[in-house]
Amino acid sequence: MELYKKFSENTTMHGLGRVFASRNPCKRVVWLVMVVSVLTIAIFQLVDLVSDFYTYPVTTLVKIKHETKATFPAITICNVNRKKRSVTPEFEEPIEFWEVSGFESYEHEAAVNAMMKMLSMSDEDSSAHQISDMLVKCLINKHVCSMDNFTEHSTTTYGNCYTFATEDPKSMYTTKAGPESGLILELDIEHRDYIYLSPTAGLKVIVHGHDERPFPEDGGILAHPGVTTSIGIKKNKHMAQLTLFSGEQYSYTENACRKSCFQLAMYKRCRCCDEDLPCDDDALFKMAGINPEKGQTVPYCEMDSETVECMIQIEEDYLTDGLNCFTRCLPACDKTTFEKVVSTALWPSDPYLDFVLHKINETVLKNMTFTTKLALKRFIQTNFLRLEIYFDSLDVVEFNTQPKYDWSMLFGDVGGQLGLWLGCSLLTAMEVIEVFIDTLLFWMPCKNMRSTTTHKISLENKV
């Protein structure tokens, strides 16, 4: 007791000394109640501060920045028809095809999707639409471009997709907003060569960063024939001070991470790839820690009962985060998105129709005959479209996400609460630690230490 009395008389903590120093019992009780009250309030405030800190709150600063020169994004286009009827003879007679396939009705959407996925996996890429056949006109920032500016990659949902990108500085950068400084494409979607399993006609258009992998099955803009689809874009930059996984071939995106996580689980358990997602053999072997044999590949999942049951279980685990895909795949620290405004207009107009016919006469129309000009116009409006993709504004909206609390701010708030309610400082904390150590030494079983501590206290009292 003498130890705590000595501490209360010398501590820099306000109020505690009054409890022991006051000779009036009433004053001593009042000071004791006040000290206990403010100590309780301070503890509640400190617990609240620490709890708030470990929720990792953030603040987002929004800034609009005007750029004099903007980098044109990558544009991916996919024909919504996966395979061309002219190179897949089984589609010549739709009724016969469905009877052979075992489906009761070709109007059943699930059956259509299943059949289309099987075709995408089994046929050669040459049976899909080729950019060399589709591209009629290409301009980027008033400069002529060609099919050489398009990179092909296959998808199970849309067959061949083509990504436009250029490294020519005159075309890659733009200093003006508006359609004339953007990308203008006139395309033949070859609607006349669609198979009977395609319920819609047009192109899927995705605007994305050059280092970002596009996923047309998850989104994008549908452009249909017979119109000009005008897409005005504005760049948004998102920056965050967080630690995340990084992609290898492409920049990290949350969506790509979750797809990779799902496909990896599918391979580990079912030993196959989900046909809805990209299947990179080398990447899967590397993530699974497997040394593949020469020529070894990962097959797409077949629809037998055992595999289907395995796939259903993987899907359930994914949705309930049993695979930890949502936990592991955090939002990207830095990413660029494009806000889009879409508008359409009839194309081609009647006066412009002759000009379009002149451009395609030597290729598309050379083996065709039309009885009336109305039939010719309908052919153009059901097979051709125009795309205009451009910067609607060169202003860039920057979203900077920062932690609301860091350790220095937490210590500052803790010190402020302790100073407000108890008048404590860092040195006061050292005094409390000293008393705590002295208490431990006093109650230790070692008699020498206890006697030394007692002797020290008695000497201090004499002094």
C-alpha cells in the first residue's frame, strides 16, 4: 500500500494524488469517484479508437485533372456469332442438326449455349469470323489503320475476338476530344453467314487499358448493324495505398484474379477447365505447383455425371467463398477505367449508301445480285455497322484512396484522449510501468528481491 501511496503523491497524472492527499474524507471520496469516472470514459474512448483503426477505414480524394495529351485505350471487338455457317456444314439444315444433336427444341437457350460452347472448343479458329473479312474501314486520329493493328485471341463465349492497339505515336496519342480524333471503324459482321444458334446480331465492344485482359462475357457494349454506335469515353484513375497480388502477363484486376482462383480450384478437384473461362495450361500448372509432362494439356470439362457433380460443388464453394477467392482477390491498388456515353444514329444514310456500295462492291457484292435497291439497302443495314470511339473529354478524374488512420494518427488520438481525461503523457505511462514492475518484484517468491524492494521503500520514506 505504501508503494501506491508514494506513486500517487509523485505521479504526473492529475487527480490521483488528491485521493490520497486530501484529509477530508468527503473530498477524498469525491476525487476517487471523479478519477474512476474519467478513467472509465478514457478506456471506452481508447477501445473505440483501436476498434476504428482495425476496421481499416479509408478516405477518397477526388481531383479533376486536365491532360493536353491522352493515350488512346485498347478496343476489343467480338462478333456475337461464334462460327460461320459457310465453314460448318452441319448448320446447313437447322432442324436436322438439332435432331442429330438430341435437343428437343432449338429455342431452348440453355441448350443453345451448351452447344455453342462445345463448338467453340472443337472447331478450328478458321471457322470463326476473321478480321480480314470484317474490316472495311479503319481510321485512328485521322490516320489510316489496318487489320495489322488487331491482335486475335479466342474465347469460348464469342469465338475469335480482336483487340485494336497501335504503337504509332501519331495514332496512339490524341490532343483533342471528339469523333474525328478517335477510332472510326466500318465493319461487316457477316450476318448472312450466321449459324442458326445465334439469337442476336452485332458486335460486343470492350474499352479497356492496354495491360488489362478483356472479358467480353462479363460486360461491354453491344453494337448492332444498320447504325453508327458512338462511344464517348472519359478516363478515371483509381489509386489506393494497399498491398495486392500482381498479375504476370496482364496488370492485376480483381475480376481476373477471381476467375484464375476459380479455374485453379476446378483443375485441382475436377482435373479439367471450366469452358466459360480462359484455360491457360502453363499458368494452371505453375499455380498448382506441377511439373507437366511434355505436351501435357488441361482438358475442358466433359458433361458426364461425375464431372458435373464436381463442377456444381466448386460453384457452391465459390459462391459461399469456400475457395477464399473473394478474400484473396482484393481491389486493385491502381487501375484505369473508362466512363462511357453511348449514342446511336441510322447508318448509312440514303445519300451515303452509294459511297458504301462503292467501297464493298469489289469484295462482298461481286458474287451477289439484288432485284431491287430496297433489297440491297436492307442487305447493307443488316450486315454493316460503324463504330466511333473517342474521348468525350480530356479531363481525367483521379480517385485517390488513402488510409484514414495510420499508426502516428492513432498514437496522436490516444495521447489526446489520455491528456483530455487523465492529464497523462508518455512519461506518465512510464511511471505506471515502473509501479507495475515494482509490484511484480514485491510479490515474487524470491525473498532477497522482496527484502531489497522493502528496504528501498523504507529508505525513501526516511529521506
